[in-house]
Amino acid sequence: MNKKYDVIIIGGGIGGLVCAGLLSKNGLRVLVLEKEGSPGGYAGGFWRDGFYFDSACAFVSACGPGGEFAAVLGQIGCAEDIAFEPIGRIWNLYPGFDLRTDYRDPGAYIEAVKSIFPDLVRELDAYRGLTEKVGREFRSFETAPWWKKALLPFMYPALFRHARKSHADILRMFFGDDTRVACALSALPTTLPPGRLSYAFVAVLWAKVLSSGVYYPRGGMQALTDALALAIQKNGGTIACGKAVTRILCCKGRAEGVGLEDGTQLRARWIIGAMNPYAAERLLPEGTRLYGRMHRLAKYRPSLSALVFYAGIAAERLPPDWPYFVSIYTDFDLEAMAAALEGGSMEQGMHIVITAASLLDAGLAPAGHHSLKIIVHAPRAELFTKRYGDAGALEKLREYIFTAIRARTGLELQSGDLLAAPAVPETLQHRTGNEGGAMYGLDAACNQVGPLRPPNRTALDNLLWVGHYTSPAHGIVGSALSGTFASRIVLSTHGK
């Protein structure tokens, strides 16, 4: 690492890898510094006893024909190295009813909800119509010329009226206080309850993610990470793992380089952070803030965390017609569930997601077996450790979760099925650096979406930020797009 670099990227998650891939493809000398032994972050994976497990992520969107993520992979030069399997059937279970439907079409899901609530058909159609309209207007607004954006109330009336509302505001407008239908319409990739979740985020999910289908990379999430890493190296970039950054070197309001654990100092024209910005602010010179007053980090709130189990079972133990993706809510009161998690308790209701990667790619488990990942929304690391930190408390919690799974699905899981230690919030915090083991960086709260989210430009010259704490959103695609935004800023200064 003695050569000079144009760009140093701190962190090898999806945002950092996409940014590195685009910059290296355009001829810039790029170095990615990753503190762990391999890149990927939440989009990584590992093998145990012949079973493959994704670390945390469950699916990828916008990677079908014409999708934004597919286009990004093509620009980097690795689209042909990754095969994506469409995720079709899903099984959503709620107290008293369940839905088996197609994950590739939000309209199909609404039709399934109608079958459970036939007296709310008109309201469900109206909810769907508004959500699709707000989503379409948001997509149009993103690429609109400045004069159309200036005329927001007239050009995008639905977006203007509803952009600042919570999902709960919209649900109450159509369904009153019916918690059952509200729960059925809240099975989304977020740890937030409807009262805090941005409705604009929900509409964008419909317009950008669910409407074009969701996919799983053949070979697991690690195959996606590996393809990006290989493309970076083919493009002339460097990925250095096991290299923890301990300082961001600055002079007169400008980022100039980084300092490593071993005392090495590396300098570059651009520094791009692809890590937890709260931790990064502690790497800056004393008294230096990463962002200005408008986006001061103290005003934001990271998402809740997760507890993850990794199990390998014989194929005959899986109930018939079991799909890749199973979502279980054990209670209808999502606001109370979230409040309990914020306070450190998981016993007031749970959201459990079970994925079986080997159902989509048989090579991810030994013949006649399946690999299962069980992920449960959990309190942030400090509160989780306080309540469930000792082995006895964690074992009781595991029994509680597995009992709920058996009661709702018939799937019998045992402690002997677990092939790796569970990833508790503290584990996620340690491995990824996310604040409190946050699942989504900054979640999509009403005051944390759109222009209210931290931007790619920081308060320091030549220091940019990417990943699921920044614009445009969390998740694989949101993080990837943040990497594209930062790459454009850099490339524009190089005349590319």
C-alpha cells in the first residue's frame, strides 16, 4: 500500500464496494480499507459444515431487466458474473390469519389481503391507488428538471400532500384503528412501526422495489460481494482487509488521508466513508463535526438491531410447500412491540423472518438438507446485552422464539440444529461497526428520508459519505445508489 491513491474508501460494505467499482472502472486509483477479514458487511455470508448462511440480508431488488441495481452492476463490469433467482412465493403469518402470495407483485399481495378483509375491498383499492401514485410521482420528481421541482405542489400534488406523513397517518385515513389490516400492510424491510415509518418510503418501496420483483443471488449474498470485489481488482483497485482506520487526517477543513492501527498514514485526494458516521466522527480531530447544523448526527436515530440464528436441518423436517421467505408477526400492536424493543424487551411481540437459501440454490446445503436463517427484530446492543447477555437468558429467549415458530408454522427447531453461534446485536455491532448493531443504519423515519437524510457531501472538503446512513435510503439498493452518487461527485472533478 505504498502507492499513491486518488481515493481511499473506509469500509467494504455494499456502498463502499459500488463506489470503488465505479471509480476504478473510470481509471482512478482506489483503495478500500476493510477492518474485517473480508468485505461485504451485512451482505456477506459464511459456510459451516457444508451449509452456507447469509450474514443478514435476505433479498436484492432492482436487479431485473431495466433495474437500477442491474444498471450499476453493468457499469462496474460485473453484471454477467452474478445470476439472480427471482423470489416468488412468500408466507406471511399474523395472529389469526396468514397469507401465501407472490413477493414479485404488491398488487397480488393486496388481492390476498382483500380475501381476508372482504369488507375493506374499496378501502384497500384506494390505499393501493394512492401508494402507487405517490411512488410514481416520487420517481418522476427524482429526475425532474429544476423548474418542475420548484413547482412541487402543482406538478406532484400527491407527493406534496403526503411526503411528510407517517404510514400510520395513511392507514388511519383508510382503515381507522383496525390494527389487523394495518399489520398486514406493514410487512416491510424496516424495524419501525407505522407511527414512525415514512409513508413516502413505503410508496417508493412499491414503485421501485416490489413492483419490479425481488431476487436472490445464486451462490448467496457472498457471491454478490465477491463479484463486486473481483471487478474492483480487475479494474485496478485494491481491497485491503484487516485494516482498521483509527484516524481521519484533516487540515484546515479538508480531509487528506487516514491513519491505521499500526501507525501507517495513507493520503489521497478524496476520502470516502462507508461506515458508521457516529463512530467516524470520533476519528476526526477533536471538536470537528462530520456534518453541519442541518444534518448534525445527534438529531438522527439508528434503527433497532436483530438477533440471528443459523440452522441446518434435514429436508424432510421442513413442512410441505415451505417457501424461501417466511415472515411471522406474533402480535398486531406494532407500536407496542416497537416500544418494548426500544426499552430492551422482546417478550411483548416479535417479528421473525425465516429464509431458506437452499430452496433457491440447492448447492448451499448438503444433499437432503436445508440451510435456514432466522432473524428477529431486537433491541440495540447495549439494552439487549443488559437483558439477555448471559447464557441462560439467551437460551430462554431462543426457546421462546423457537416455540413461537413451531406454534405458527409447524417447523420444529432445536438447539442442536444451530451450526454457528447466534449473531446477537453486540455481534452485529462488532462485525459491521453499525451503531448499536443497527439493522438498517438510519431507519426510514419521517424525519430521516429524502432531503432530511444525511447527504453524501460532509462539512469537510474532499470527504464524502456513503452507505445506509446516507441518502437515498437503507438496504442493498439504497446503499449502492449512495455509492453511485458519491462516485459522480468525484468523477465530475476529474472531468469524467
